[in-house]
Amino acid sequence: MADRIETRMIPVDQIHPNPDNPRHSPGNITGLTRSINEEELLQPILVIPAPQFGPDHVVIEDGFRRWMAGKGVRRALRCQVRFPAPEENRAVRAIFTGLVTDAHKEALKPMEKAEAYGRLRDEFGLTLAEIAKQSGLTTSTIGYYLTLLELSDKSKDDVRTGKMSADRAVSAVREHRKKDRVKKGQKPVNVGWEPDAFNDGHHLNKKARTMCVAREHSGRRRFAGACHACWETVIRQDQSKVDAVEYGDAGLGTVPFVPPIPITPDGAIRTNATRNGIHRGL
């Protein structure tokens, strides 16, 4: 059932900021205030009922800067009142609303994003994959901002005020992690188990060799019977299986991936695959 929405004028003293909004400061609203004073509020503020403050009071879901700019020049502001379903987690929705609509307004500051993602992870138990799915970002982007939460309070303030860039802060955290691992006698994260380079014992050797023969790559340099291009193809296909399982486990559904080359037990590519041109990498 869709949420019911009503548009109406609401007195500014009955509109309250949402404590779950990731934006802490409205930034420069001089131009926005002038515009609202001269031309009224063109885009309504999205609000939800807040009976805890009193009858007909509301809290802001989207439009914090418009409210801050308009409350000094208008007695009432045009709002869209959304009546959410009882089972909705309003705090989670408020955080995601602030993050997603950020693309259409003055950008949220790095620490505001970091603290918002941190709440979703620590307070509401969302995984990086779940946050990425709902925000439309990658897990690496989410992880980048979460790294800022490892800073000292002073460094966090420096990032908030712009004295230190987010990139520099993230680099500092990563360098600290590296030194800490060395101190504990642990290997750096970029040093892990490295299998022998392509050889006959590689578990993908038969597929790579068969593919290389089928593609007639006879003029290329081969490693354990297959060229680099064929090795790369079978490795990518093998990884795609892992990716599909990880996406499924993360609740992201199915994702398109390169299907594995059908090979018979004796190592030959199946006829239907040959007819479809799969072995040619088409």
C-alpha cells in the first residue's frame, strides 16, 4: 500500500529538524533565503507527522536547508506530509533519504557521510552490501567513508572543518593500519597466498588449454599449454561464479556473469558451445 501524501502550508514553528538527518549544517543558505523571500518556496519540504511535539507538528525528511532558509522570512512553508506505514523504520529511511537526495543539493560533508554510514552499520546492523544496494553506491565507496570513523576526535574535527582532506585522512588511517600490522608481526593486507604462475597443476589448466586450442591461438606464446588471453578468460569465469554466490548471500539477487565454458570429462568443448561461438569469446 502506497504512502498517503498531502500538500499543505505548515507554520515554521511546527516544523522540526530530523535528528536522524545526516546533514548537521545547512551550509551557505544566503541565496536560498533570498529566493524564498522573493518567490515563495517552489519545492515543498517533505515531512512526516511528529505528534510527540504536539498536534499538527511534523519533522523534516527532506528539505532541511529549505526550512533553515525559509523560517526567517516566512511564517509558514509549503510541505508535503507523508503518512508512513506503521512498520517502517523511520530512522533508517531518514538516513537514506539524506544520503540519496544529497546528489541534488549542496553535498554532504565527508564526516557527515561517514557518521551516517556508521549508524546504518553499527546501530541498525546493515551490512556494507545492504547499504550499497539501498544507496546506489559501491561497497568500496561505503568502506572509504567508514574509514574516517577510525580517526581521532581531533582529526575528525579537522576533516569537518576542511583543515584535512578526506583523502589525506583515509591515507593516514591506512598507513596506521599497516604500521600496526607490522608491529603485531602480521603480514600487510596486500601480501597474501600467491599460487604458482600458470602451470600444469593449476586447477584451471585443462579449461585454459582446451580454450586456447579451440581458439586456434597457435601463434601466441603459451604457458602450460595456454596463452595469457585464454588464462585470463577462464580465471574471470571462475571468479564470476564466486561473485554470483557472494551477491546471492548478500541478498542482492542474481547478477549477470560470464557462463563457464562447457567442457566434457575428456577435456573437449561441447559441440553446442562450439556452434554458439562461446569458445571464441563472442
